[in-house]
Amino acid sequence: QVHLEESGGGLVQAGGSLRLSCAVSGLLFSQYKVGWFRQGPGKDREFLAAISRTGLRTKYADSVKGRSSIARDNDKDSVHLQIDNLGPEDTAVYYCAASIAVLGDGTKDAGQYEYWGQGTQVTVSS
């Protein structure tokens, strides 16, 4: 059974940083790209970042580009997302997701991802 579990969320002050982790089990991790998404109150699910199977290629949304970093550890079947300079607009539930598709044009599309975690809440206080 495939399982993705996010961790690292919580309450953060504006201007601070967070490091989210995604632990994956039940699939051949090195064959899947992994993406991070978030969904804020009353908003649609939003793509944030993704990393290729090998970790050599990444893709970021404009909303976090320049202040975030995604990395993976294929020995530990895990992916991490660091976001700096947080603001209240970053308050959301953050999800990791896995897809067998290669990192390409459809990477920002949530529908491309077959497996999802339950999400972790991030609240940024001003």
C-alpha cells in the first residue's frame, strides 16, 4: 500500500522559515517524481515545487521561486521542501504527491499525481 506522510508543519512567525518533509513508502521511490502543493482557506490547490526522479531537475511556482528549495533522498525515500521568508499568504495545508510521469509540462497539474499525502497545516502569524 502506497503511503505518503508529510511532517514539519505548524505555527511560524512571518519572516520565518519552515522545512517540510515527505516520507514515502509502498512504491519504487526512485521511479517517481514528487511534487508539493498547498491549499489555502477558500483557495484552489496550488502547485509549489517538484523534483525529478533523480533529483537533478526541479521546478518551482512563481509564488515560491527564489525563496524555496526542494530536495530528495532516494536512499531514505523522502523529499524535503524548505520555504523562507514566510508571510500570512503562505498559510495553507501543504501536500506532497508522487507521479510516475517525468518532470515536464504537466508537472504543475495536480491531476498528474497518482498518490497524495494527507497534508500538514502551516499557519503563518503576522
